[in-house]
Amino acid sequence: MPMFKTPFNGYSVKFSPFYENQLAVATAQNFGILGNGRVHILQLSPNGPISELAAFDTADGVYDVCWSEAHDSLVIAASGDGSVKLYDISLPPTNNPIRSFQEHTREVHAVDYNTVRKDSFLSASWDDTVKLWTVDRNASVRTFKEHAYCVYSAAWNPRHADIFASASGDCTTRIWDVREPGSTMILPAHEFEILTCDWNKYDDCIIATASVDKSIKVWDIRNYRVPIAVLSGHGYAVRKVRFSPHRASAMVSCSYDMTVCMWDYMVEDALIGRYDHHTEFAVGVDMSVLVEGLLASTGWDELVYVWQHGMDPRAP
């Protein structure tokens, strides 16, 4: 299956919601500690290698990317300098970014676009806050500040335009309704830092969290005293978890143990696939909305892999 070599360490990969052969990748120099960053827009060819459609250089590392759900050429990037940058891939690199939102006081670790209303996006930062933005305004619409430590992830509910979740190093996941003054629910989900969260695409009350404690937990927010599933199998911190857009009980995760794992949280032997193609921390993973079973991952080995579940990512 195809792979692509980036000059910097990979941090995040996202399939386009509009084109099944396009994906965006966030990268950072020197493992994101110091140096530049680059956003890559990659194109898959049916039988050949991955090619680069565009690349945008940044003065600081890029930790996450997401596609606009309203415009097929817009990509949002989370930067180490605290900025959130908006790119239009239909314009030359010299005309980009078309906007830079500068309000966070520390690294922006994650961005997520609203898939329901399609007019707004979230940014999660090491300054302990989440901010709500619209593409056409230079200032954020609102800041959500309750977490006591870095916010590593924010994810919109796929059914409700006003509800999102945030995952933090303070060991909690919070549920928010943007119409309410504060968070509506606090899940003390893990005893160690929570690095990622994601909503089930078929049940708007089911959410997954993953942590430095190596576990993934699945929760029903209608009764969250105990998780409905605890998935163990990673050897180190779980960096990213994503529910499948095609199968209600399936999800994919990646970890500092260098593996990508596929899970079915409804069955007893939940681990249904393990891929060990990365040779450094695996920190970015995604599943295509448009092609069932198509996966992409990236990591600190500077490689982006795209493959079909059940196949060897390294197979030619």
C-alpha cells in the first residue's frame, strides 16, 4: 500500500470529507520541540504512489489539521506558536495562510470542525482552554476554561451542533453545550492524562477516551459511573482514537508503542487488528468517511501510510 515520506515528524493525518483520494498531514521539526512545521496536502492515485498536491511551511510545529466541512479547499492547522491557521489549497502557497487566529497563549494541540452546522470549529490548547471559532471572524466566538491542565483534544458530537467533548491532562473529559455557561458533565475518565476523545458516529451518547495509562475506555454519558468497555492492548500511552464512520462498534487507535490497533468494543476479544508498520511513535490516525476500511497513519518516523484494513500497510 502507498506511503509518503515527510521531511519532519508526523503528528496528524486527516482524510478529506469531499475527495476520497485527498488527505492532509500535520508535521513538526525536531519532534515538535523546536523548529518549523509543514502542512502537506497529499493525493492518492489508484495504483501508484502518494503525490503531494501542496505544502505550506510554518515557523513553528504543526500538531493537528482538520478539513472544513463546508468548503472542499479549506484546511485548518493547529500550531505550536499558539496560532490557528486557515489554508486555501486552491491558492498558491505564497497566498497562504489566508487567515491566522492568534489568541491561545500556548501550543494549540488539536482542531475539530463542526460536521453538523458546518460553520464553526474548535481549538484545544496547552493553555488549558478550548476556543470556538467561525471561519469569517478574526476573534473567537467563545473560550471554554474549566480544565486545570493542558487540553489535548476537542471533538464535536456528530449529531448535535452545539455539543462537544474535551480531553485534558487533568484526567477529566468534559462535555460542553455551547449554549450553556459551563460544562454540562465531567467524566473522571482516567487516573492519568487523557490525550484524546472521540464520539461514536452512530450513537450520540457513546464516547471513547484514551490515556497515558495505555487504555481506551468507552462511556455512555447517560450513565457514566463505569465504562461500558475498557480496551487494553497498547504498551504505552494511547495518542489518538477514532470511531469508524462505517461500523458502529469499530474504532482505531495509535500509540507511543508504535502500533495502530483496530477494535470492536462490543465483542469479548475487542482487539481485531494490530499494525506495527511504524518505527517511531505513532501519533496520528484516521479512517476515511468515503471509503470503508481505508486507514491512514503518521508518526515520528516521518512516514504517512494509507492502507485497507486487513492488509499490510508496508505491502507494495
